Amino acid sequence: MALLNENYLKLKAGYLFPEIGRRVKAFTEANPTAAARLIRCGIGDVTEPLPPAVIAALHRAVDEMGQRSTFRGYGPEQGYDFLRSAIAQNDYRAHGMDIADDEIFVSDGSKCDCGAILDILGDRNRIAISDPVYPVYVDTNVMVGHTGACDPSGAYAGLVYLPCTPSNGFIPEPPSEAVDVVYLCSPNNPTGAAATRPQLEAWVDYALRHKAILLFDAAYEAYITEPGVPHSIYEIPGARECAIEFRSFSKNGGFTGTRCAFTVVPKSLKAFSSTGEALPLHPLWSRRMTTKFNGVPYLVQRAAEALYSPEGKAQVRGLIEHYLGNAAVLVAGARAAGLTVYGGVNAPYIWVATPSGVTSWQAFDRILNDANVVITPGSGFGSKGEGYFRVSAFNSRANAEEVSRRLQLLKW
């Protein structure tokens, strides 16, 4: 008799975005006329084409694959040297951070890595998660059995939830109790908040004192515009001994459909065996990658490398400026509608407080039905997300301006 993994039965009825898809599908089927004017500002999917430097690199790589002398078959699972070197040099060493080429592990998405990292961590860790939070952090821990059941508020037994509210700028504070693994996301998805240097210094100090590991999701670091805001956890002294960093090309280079990301695992980072022996995680992650992953396609890695060319960097800046321009338009429209708005400065998301007495799913349904706009209800990100909704700035400028106009026409 084959047995299933019963941890999956503890998951809530549906992952947030499939539930949004279900409601939108029902709406469009019932309202075909309104469906034609629907604007999607829900999931964080980019809309603009790949940069020209990427397209040119893809064409060159395709031509290489058509010649026996330059054809590539299986590549190194950890990533080709040319890309690992470009990442380490441009994103880290050029900014004073001591990250070696072979501490970079190229993958097909930071979402995948945020879940897969649990493969090399023990099952008795105390895990802390921000609230609100990117749902993948929670759900992957549920799937592998790190939690108990879910309560009516959506919280899982066994996890330590760190409240993120306006009073702390939506950045979690180190808890008074000891935890072993902490998920941090800056700039934050969903709130758009970015951690300051003192805030990250406090987390690194906490992790070093408690021998904990920080899982630092920096997928949106390219959107940081305010001076002095760290782009990487490794800007903080001591972080090499306590942090793993996840980054992605999805939101800066438009690779959501092309798929390429990377994880940084410093060789000096250690975790402990059941006997208390401190052992490096770098060789374990390397073994995990070479066993369970066959590597990102050569063509895609050449495309990612092109983002670091002078032309690629300029084109990425253009994309970032476009989406942040959309965010500014959306912030202005929501505020003109009388709503309280956060984010949109260092991230492509705005985090909007619902009117008094309106739940986040009620706001979702109201905005969908009356404005024909898809947003993301805050409660899908955790109990502290109730009373808010997220609006994505990934869209055309015309659509952002139209959403801004429609929000101002809503009567709450």
C-alpha cells in the first residue's frame, strides 16, 4: 500500500494565487463584457519584453548549439563558470563583498531554492517567519513536516511568526526567544518595505549569538532606490557566518518565463549535527544540486550573463525605472482615492490598507467587480496581512494609469 505525504493535507484549501485565478475565472465567465477590460495587478509577473542584450545573447547561443564544435550538452549543475564569475564580480566583489565564484549556485528560480534549501537543514529547527510573508516560505515548511496544524487565523503550529506592521515599518524585529532559522525578505514581498542597515545588523547579531541561519530573499534588490539601504545581507559584517542569500533575474531582467536565479552559500557558513559538531553547508548544498538538479540551460545562462554587459545593465535600469514609475502612478492614485499606502519606493509593489470594516478578500471582490482590476488580498500573506491588499506595478504605463483612475472612482 503506497502512503502519501500527509503533511500536504495540512495545507490550506489552495495556494493564494490559484485561488485568485479561480475567482477571476468565475468573474470573467459570468461577465464577458467586463472581462475585456480586466487589468491584472495581482501576481508579480513582468510584462515588458526581454532586454535586447538578452535577445542577442540567446541568438548567439542558439547558433552555438547548432554547431558540433560549440554544442553544449549537460552542463555543470552549479552553473557555468562564466555566469558564476559574472555574478560574484558584479553583484558582490565590485561592492566590497567577499563572495567567491564557487559560492554562487545558479538555479531556475529563487522560489524553488527557498523551498529546496530545506533539504539540507534539519527537521528539528525552530523556524521564524515574517507575517505577512511570501506564502512559499510557509507552505514549503508545511510540506516537509516542520509544522503542526493550521489554526482558523491561518497560522501553523510550530512556526514562530514575526509581526510586520506600520509600527515597525513592516520589517520584523528579532524575537526575544531563540530560533534556529529565520526567513527575511528585503525589499519585502508583499509590503514593499526595505530593511535598513541597523535593522539587518540587529538580525546578523541575533543570528550569530543564537547560532541561527538567516535565509535572506533579495529577489527585488535591484529596485532599491534610497541611498544607504543594503542590497545584500553580506554588506553586514558577520553575515558570511550566518546567512544564505537568494537572488533572481526574474524581476530585474524579466526572466519570469526564461527562468534563472542563484543562491549564495558561503563556505564559512556552518550548521550543527545532532552531536553538536559544526559542519559547513556549502558542500551539502553542492551535493543537493548535483543530485537533484541538472542545471539551467546553457542558452539561458548566456542570456543571464548578458545582463551584466554595459548594454544589459543600462537596459535593466530602464526596466526598473519603468516599473517603479508605474508604482509611483499607482501610489498617487490610491492616495487620491483616500487610501493609506505603503511601499512602491524600493519595490514594485504597493501595500494598501483597506477602508475601515472591509476585509482583504472583500476588497479583492469589490475591486474586481467594480473596477475590473485584479489585486492580491493581504490575508493570503498571513494573519497580519488582513486589512491590506497588494497591487503589483508590473504592467504597461497605460494600464497603471488606468488602474489609478479606476481606484479613484471606487465608492467605498
